[in-house]
Amino acid sequence: MPEPVLRPLRWWDLEAVHALEQELFGATAWSPETFWGELAQPNRRYLVAEDDGVVVGYGGVMVTGADADVQTLGVAAAGQGRGTGRRLLQALLGAAVGAGATRTVLEVRADNAAAQALYRSEGFDQIARRPRYYQPGDVDAVIMRATLRPR
Ligand SMILES: CC(C)(COP(=O)(O)OP(=O)(O)OC[C@H]1O[C@@H](n2cnc3c(N)ncnc32)[C@H](O)[C@@H]1OP(=O)(O)O)[C@@H](O)C(=O)NCCC(=O)NCCS
């Protein structure tokens, strides 16, 4: 099966992206307004993964000078485990490097072993933990950091 194609997220993708966001993040899903606000910022880079015209993944990064922050990353449940999350993350980090970033951070739920495994395998290390950061649910946030190098 061909791999999903990665391309910049456009405003007309937001309906599909928001539907995925709700599927993946439930009560903590970003609102459509939050996505619109993100796209309006000049220092954001957002990508989607598209499979035969259907958006099956998305992610975004913020770049401020040398610092990048992975804002979000998600792959439709039915399309997980095919390498799309890793490809999206690598493309986002590549975009951050292209925009001048040399290091990056992100937050991930302490109970999200799959995402943490992905991040660790891409060079991220845990640097802090924020107790009860995710509400509802009282779930801690793990803060991870990586040094970025041109790929
Ligand atoms: C995290 C997520 C984006 C990974 O996307 P994916 O396309 O399934 O990931 P990939 O197939 O590229 O796998 C990359 C790595 O992630 C890790 N991983 C993925 N699924 C995993 C699982 N079920 N258990 C443990 N590790 C897992 C592995 O390290 C894997 O590398 P490997 O295949 O060499 O073992 C996806 O699971 C997802 O959208 N989850 C829900 C939303 C979410 O948690 N987003 C991150 C918020 S910080």
C-alpha cells in the first residue's frame, strides 16, 4: 500500500483535522478556533498526511528563534503503526531546522507510552514533569527536549 503523502495543512483541511483531533484526544481536543489561531501565526508549520485524498494525520511545530515546540501530532487510529507518525514528526523537525531552530521541546501525557517511545527514538529526553497538567483526568505532563541537527 502506498504511504500517505505529507503536505502543508491548509484551512480547508481543518474540518477533517478537527474530526481526527476529537477522535484522538477526546475531552482535551483543541477547538476549531485554536486550530484557526495556530494557522494565523507566522511562526507555525503544520503538515497533514493524506492517503488517497483523506487526511489521516497531522502535526504542527512552533519556531521562535532557535527554539521549536512540537504543538501537536496525531494519526488516525486506523492508520497507526505504519510509520506515518514518525514521518510527520521528522518532517516537522526538518521544517523547524529550516526555520532556524537548533533545539525543541514538547509535552506529552505521562500515560502515553506510544508517543513517548516515538519521541525517545527520535532523540528526545525527558527534562521535567508537570503534575496534573492535563485536565480533566489529573494526568501529569512529561516535558521532553531534543537537540536539532540538519538532516
Ligand atoms: C503517537 C502517534 C502519533 C504515533 O503515530 P504512528 O503513525 O502510529 O507511529 P509510527 O507507526 O510512526 O511508530 C513510530 C514509533 O512510535 C512508537 N509506537 C507507536 N505505536 C506504539 C504502541 N502501540 N506502543 C508502543 N510504542 C508505539 C514506536 O516507538 C514506533 O516505532 P517502531 O515502529 O520502530 O517500534 C499515534 O499513536 C497517535 O496519533 N496517538 C494518539 C494521539 C497522540 O498521542 N499524539 C501525541 C500527543 S503528544
